[in-house]
Amino acid sequence: MPTFAHDPSRVHPPASAGGWPSVAEEERTNRAVPETREVVPEGPRTRSVYNDRIALVSVALGESDAPHRIVFVNTHRQYRNQGRATAMLNTALADMDADGRPSEIYVRNVEPDCDVGRLVAFFERFGFRAADPDPDEPDTPHLTRPAGG
């Protein structure tokens, strides 16, 4: 039976904490060199949700070269017209620009009292422009914005 000298660099937490119960048991395990992993490209810097608990911007991240889509923008009613959604959208769009992707938005599922024209004008301030409508929803405004605004 082999004996093991104390090696302070190989101190493990107790087995009850998820560590190895002893250096001897570690030595009995397969110590094969891990396979080299292929380099995974860095994901987009863009997050899928930008939220400060008052304003929220939700983004569907585009695949490959597809544009990122802004899915949802909302600010609690009592905090509207204070610039919170503008600041949050600026952050999201800056991330999209850093990622080098265009962005798009379909203006749908708005609140019943929402002025869609005013909402479209809000997005146009960020560089969004009218694009071809979705054939399945021809009355839904579709806006796009190139990377970099």
C-alpha cells in the first residue's frame, strides 16, 4: 500500500463540503489530462434584460449576423417622462453597437391608451427608421437601426 507525504498545496475541503475525503482517494481517481477545448467565441456584450426596477428594456439577441430585436420597453407610470427609459435604451443600444449588430423593433402589444405614433417618434430619436412591415402583421410598425445608429 502506498504512503502519501503531506503536501500543503493539496489540502482539500472535507467530503461533507464537496471535497475529496483524502489525498489517497484523489490519487485513485483518473488523473488524465483534460482534453484541449476549442476556443469559444465571445458572446455578445448585449444582455437580454436591462432593468433598474423602474424602467425595463428586453432584447432578443440575434443569431449570427441577424439583428438584435428590442422586444419590450416599459417604465412604471409614475416615473414616465423622466428619462429613465431613454437612459436604459441608450445603454442597450450602445451594447448592440459594440456588438456590431443592427437592431429592430416591432411596435406591438402596446397598452390600450398608448399613442403608437408618439412611440414610433420616440424610437426614431434613437436612429430607428421605418422598414418593410411583417407580411403577417402589415399594420404593425417595424423599425430598424443600423449598428452605430
